[in-house]
Amino acid sequence: MGQPATVEQAIAAVSQRLQEAGVALGQGTLRPRDEAAWLVLWSLHMPLDSDDEALSTTLSAPQWDRVLGSLERRIESRMPMAYLSGEAWLQGVPFHVDPRAIIPRSLIAEVLAEGLLDEFIPNDQADVLDLCTGNGSLAVLCAMAWPQARVDGLDLSTDALAVADMNVRRHGLQDRIHLQASDGLAHASGPYDLIVCNPPYVNADSMAQLPPEFRHEPDLALAGGPDGMNFIRPLLTQAASFLHPHGALVLEIGHEFEHFVRAFPRLSGWWLPSSAGDEQVVLITRDALLESRP
């Protein structure tokens, strides 16, 4: 690759190389150009929101060498850019990330931003649980969305909770977010007005076909058993006991809609719209959870 003249041209060249190398996206970006911009700007210590004037600046030989070094590492290791850079964003909010926890990308964040869950949150005081909190991003976004809320963040992985603690402190929310190691709801307090959960839901066949980039993430945060429902089955049985009468569970199931419907044919839920489709995030009220019990 010859040296491009400008930062913008470097982004175009890197985008083409990433496509040729067949890198997998979906862990922070969905387009090669966006992934290339992230890589180039991070390598050059430039803001990710750099304007056209900054992108038109001349690229020096040492700068291009740094970009090539990052590009080679991205391609050879298949390490996601979030882990290379140590940072990712969800709804414009920055979070520290490293391989101890999954990269933040939950579609529940979109639902939060659209205000679709506000009706379940009392105006005076509220209790929210982020189950399978991972890096803590949803717990932080819940606390930001509802200043009156106390938020619990539970996860089985103490490594992930260490990352979550960094993000809670980064955003100055340690007085409102309580992190706790827990196998599912075992150490949940409650009752909660709302439980949000982005659980491990990838079915076994899909796990076997994951691109190398996704293999850098903890299997514990992804693998959901043969049909992806191993974590979800006990959750749907137990969740009603941890909710206020007016409460609800918001659950992300990704591309497992068919498995979900097959596993829970008696369950009534409301499918919430997201950028990835209308069958990936479901809201289930406490009453619906009780009615679906055997």
C-alpha cells in the first residue's frame, strides 16, 4: 500500500484493505469505512468526530507507519477495534472495554433512548436491575436516563464486574449503581420496577460459526446452549418474583426469535422496534410472566 496524502485518503485505503482481508464487523461498527475511520483516527490520536478540515490534513510518513501497524494487528489478530483501542460507545456514551467483558452493543440501549420504557419508571423513586450487566453499559445508561433510579448490576463474571466498576466510576455513578456477583437472580434484591437483560443467547450452531473477532469475547457472555435459551428459561420462571406488580422485564434475544417462540409458546410479550428489526427485544410484564407459568 502506497502512502496516502491525507487522513481521509488513509481511511479509504484502510477500508479497502479491511474488506479484502474479510474482517468481521458488528462489534461497534457495521461498515468497513466506519471501522477504517476508527482505526486510523485512533492510531493518529485524533478525535473520532474529527471534521472534514481535520480529515484533509497531510499525513506524515511516521503517522502512516502507525496506521499500518494498527491495520496489521487488526487483520492478523482479528482483535476487535474496541479491544485494540480500549474504548467503545453506546448511544454516544464512552465505555472502557477489554476482553474481560463483552463489547457494548445491546439494542436495549436504543429502546432506552427512545423513551419506550419510561412508563414503567415511577417519577419519585425507582429500582432497576441490569441483569448480565457485563461492562456495565446498560446500568450506566439506565442511571443516566432516570436520575431518580437506583440501579443494580448483576453478573456471574467477577472479571466483567471489574470492568463495569471502571465504567460506573468513570461516569460518577457509584452512589446510584450497585454491582454484585450473582448467578442469574440468585443475589438480586428487588422488587424492581424494571429488569433489563442482555443475556447469553447464541445457540450452539451459531456459536460454532462465529467469526474470529467474536471469539475474543467471553464465551460466558455469548453461549446460550443448544437453542440459546439455557439462561432465559429459569429467568422467565423466576423474574416475576423480583418485580413490582406494575413491573416488566425487557429481554434481548438477538436472532433467536424462532427458538424463543418455540421454547415459550404461552408467553405474551411486546416486541420493541430497533435498528436490527422488530423481533430482537421483547418486553414482558409481570402479569404476563405469571400467566405463562406452567
